[in-house]
Amino acid sequence: MAFKVRFAEERTGFVDYDTGDAYDFLDGGVLSITYAAKKSKWTEYHPPGTWVRVAAEPHHAPGQTGYGSG
């Protein structure tokens, strides 16, 4: 697990993401999740109220992959 997100509709816990994926917090509280290039790179945007919490490993900062750079 590189980071995980708890979504408001997810009753069973967190959704796990890979080390190559990245998350970021955008203006207005929008959460962006960019999937790794090896998985056909794309970005999802989640408005406030649809996500509750992001939990990341210490080296996985917002806007970066878990490899240390975005």
C-alpha cells in the first residue's frame, strides 16, 4: 500500500492504491488520483464530500508517486 482513500460511500474501509499512483489536494477540496503509467495513465477527480480521508506512507507526499517524484 502506497496510499489509501476512504470514500464516503465505501462502508467496508479504505481503497488501496499502488506506489506508482499519485494523489493531490486541489482547490476547493477536490481530491485527484492519478494512476500509474503502467496501468494506462489517467486521473480521477473526487469532489468534497465524496472522500473522507487519505492515508499515505511517510514517503508518499501529495502530488508525487511513492517513488519520490511525480
